[in-house]
Amino acid sequence: MCGLTGEIRFDGGRPDIAAVERMTDRLAPRGPDGRGLWSQGPVALGHRRLKIIDLSECGAQPMTDPGARLTGVFNGCVYNYRELRDELHALGHRFFSHSDTEVVLKAYQQWGADCVDRFHGMFAFVIVEQDTGRVVLARDRLGIKPLYLSATSERLRFASSLPALLAAGGVDTSLDPVALHQYLSWHATVVAPRTVLNGVRKLPPATVRVVEPDGTQHDRRYWNPLHTRRPEYADLTADDWTDAVLDALRTAVRRRMVADVPVGVLLSGGLDSSLIVALLADEGQRDLATFSVGFESEGDEDGDEFHWSDLVARHFDTRHHQLMVPSDRVAGALDGAVRAMSEPMMSHDVVAFHLLSEQVAKEVKVVQSGQGADEVFAGYDWYPAMAGAPRERAAEAYVDAYADRSHADMADVLRPEMLPDRDTSAEFIAEHMAQDGADTALDAQLRLDTLVMMVDDPVKRVDNMTMDWGLEARVPFLDHELVELAAACPPELKLADGGKGVLKAAGRRVLPREVVDRPKGYFPVPAIRHMAGPVLQRVRDTLTAPEARARGVFREEYVERLLAAPDAHRTRRGANALWQIALLETWLQTHGIR
């Protein structure tokens, strides 16, 4: 829930309140229910509120605890805030609200920056110590909630979205060649701390950053789960693992029902979202609101999975809603989806999520979603090939299976000045794979996907598209205790049954078998995948616009070749190459970057 902003000055000056106000106003869609500003000395904070917990004005932000002399802004939800509130109350703390934001402030007062170790949830927060001038920034373990940064020697600005930082002004908007290399290598993913802009960075997940009044900073990474076999699980059978996974997922789903407003489910009809519905039904939830989206077929490709979502909705007697989007609406819908992107995202389902979120937000303020299960439980079809590699070849196997292009191929795409002189993306993967704490090649690859790639692809996608309509999405498959359990699970149990074997075994205990054993779906948007007429015209206009020609990122002959055969050129992972480069340029133009 919510969006936060702020500025810290290091040069003895006062923060630019007008800039903080512009950032805060740019985040209005994330927090339509309230607006607040606070400033003292060299620090200013802004906040937009989405009321989910403690709907009264006692939960308004920025929030100040006068006794502790702390002021903070918070985005997200601490699911165990009630338990922590009871613990803190027993330690002598007194509360003036029923919000999880106040629990965060009291927890910081009691335990300092180590308070994050006690939080179950998704969050980004900034806390100001009024007496010392120290500022603490933190982000949840799996980066579900974003925190963008723009720094100079004189000041640091931060916000829940990159466009909010642009609204403040003074951002270096030149393109980062290393980030661009990642974008073209990893299906549009740019991993923290980078963004495609040189002047904007991201606080990495599972990180607490302490900023001193003079501008010196230090980070602590507070969570890095081992992807190894652990002694306490040595005697578990396959059935025991199924029990453990189902119990952990049940707990994760239950935690994410904490709210003072109704909670629904985004139901695709696949295993992951169907499991959430089944477990909520087991918990006694009645009249549960579920939501699905579909698109018209193009090029002999189906664009909806309503058969499966309808089956699940009927089986569990949910209050189900369908949204069918005609192809001629997709091109127009792109504008809103791209405006909502903090960074360029090429996956087709950004449009689906944005359109669906618009409709869902008319019914509920909170939904649970099945994102993350494929990375955590090895559900993608490239994992078996990776698993066969020796541990020392994990990086090479990952690049072979995952990369959209080789470094050599990149020379045909980018102009020379935009191309790093070495394969920086492959180097990043090799460095990550070489770290201790992963037993097998697959363990190392799943660790990279779960802790790095997923954060800046599907997780970011869901946050941006839902929050643009004031809708909070919660992701139980990214409960950190469930992720820790899955990381310790033997790879063969995850790879079984065509992938996600242990999760499918859990599903067979609570779902109709046909839902578990159905072919895997990938949520296509055929009008984009096959460059249907209105989409293609939009792409052509974008890539031939004066701004694109002046920017000069891509080789003109490469762009012309793609436009001549828009559905013929695919990356090694099967993505439409024209869509990938057009999306980047569309995002840059939409956000006024020249």
C-alpha cells in the first residue's frame, strides 16, 4: 500500500519542498486515500496513502512518534504487525493507532535497524532519527516493494517509483550501457542497483541502508537463504516434503488475509493461483472475489484461459469476474501500462495486469496473486537443461538457457557507443553463481532467479500495474519462510512431474486433478506477440519518431530489418525482438526522456 518520497541534504541546505511535493503528487495513483508532507532540518518526507490497515486518520503518514523522536514513511504491509504490537506493548511501548506503520516505528525504537529481521511482509520504509539526523532506508527480503534513489554530492532523493524522481527534476537521464546490455540479455530485466538511467538506482532487496548526516552510507544485507540441503530436513520423505510445502503455503496465504478491507484473488486458472483459492476455501473464506482476464485470439494463438479459471471458481463457489479484452483495445491500453512502468517491461502480461487491475480496483483494494511459484519451485521448462550441468558450469548453462542474445549478437543491435566492451551481463551471472551457499547447478540458478531476476521482472510488474490503480497485490509464494523451505528442498522433487513437482503433489490434495495436470499456460497477449495491426502501427511510429532517431540507441539497419518482418525475428528465448526494442523506446518517450 502507499507510496513514499523524500530528500536528504548533505550540504547544509534545506530540502527542496516543491520537488518533494511534485514527487508525492506523481505517486497519487499508489495512494489515492491521503497525502502528507513533513520536514525538519535537512530532511523532508512525502507520502501517499492507500488505506488498508487502520482506516482512521491515526494511520496517516508521514508518522511521527514524539516520545521516540522518530518520523517515518512506509509502503507495504507487515503481516505479523499484531503479534509484534503485543510483544512491544509487553515491553512497555504505548500505541496511538492500530496501524502497522506505528509498529514499524516502535520496532525500530526497540531493536534498531535489526527490526527488519522480525518482519513478515513486503515493505519499503524510511525512518528519520530527529536527534541524530541519521536516516535509515530498508526494503523487504524479496524486493516486493520498490525504492528508487537519485543521488548527487549535495543530496539524496528517494521515491516508490522512478517517474516520481523524474517529476522532481535534476536527474541524469542518459542511458546506462551496462543496464541496457542487461535489458537486451535478460528479457528486459535490469537488476538492482541499476536502472536504464545513469542517474537512478534501486535499493537492493533485503538491504538496510544507514545514511549519516554527512552523506556517508553503509549497507547491511539481512537475508540470503541457503540453497543447500539442511540437516534438520535430512530424514524427510517425498510425502513429508509435500506436507511441509502445503503447510507453509497455507500459513503464507493466511498471513496475507490481514487487512481491514476485503481481500480477493487474481485467478488465472493455473496451479499457483488455484492453490491460493483452494487454501482460502479451506480456511473458511466464503464469497471470495476472484478475477480473470483474457484477450482475443491472434495468429491461431488462444488469448484466454477462462475454461480453467471458471472450473476453479465453480469448484470453490467464488464470486468470479471475467474481463475479455478485444485486440483493438490493446494498442490504446499500452499507453496507460507504459505510464505505470517504473522501468521498461516487455512481458505481454503488463497490459493484462494493468487492464485487469483497473477492473479489480472497483471491487476490492487487496488481492492475492500467484507470482513467484515458477522461480521458487523450478516450474519453467529451461530448468531441466540447467539441472544437468556440473556445479562449476552453472553460469554457462544459465546463459545458454536464459539469455536472449549473446554479446556478439548485441553488436548487430546497438550502436557502438552504447555497447560495453565486454560481456558484463555474463560476468554478473558468473559472479553470482560462484558464491557459496548453493549445492548444485540448479540450486545456484534458482537462487539467482529467486533473489535477483524475479525481483526486477514479474515482481516489479505486478507491483507497478496493480498500484497504478490503488490496488495492493500480495504474493504468498514469496513468503520468506516458504522461500527458505523451497530453497532447502531437494532439486529432484522440484523438477519432478515436468517441474514444480512438490507443489503439484500439494495441489492434488486440495484441487481437482485436471487443474494440476493441465498443460502450463503463459498468459499470452496475442495482439502483442504477433504484432497485430494497431500494435504494429504504434511500434512503427515510436521507432521512427524524431526522438528515437536523435537518441540513436539501435542500429538503423537493425530496426529496418525488424520492421520489414515484424513477427519473424525472435530472441533465443522466443520473444519478439521488435517488441523488445520498441518497448524501451516507448517507455523513454512516454516519460519525457530525451
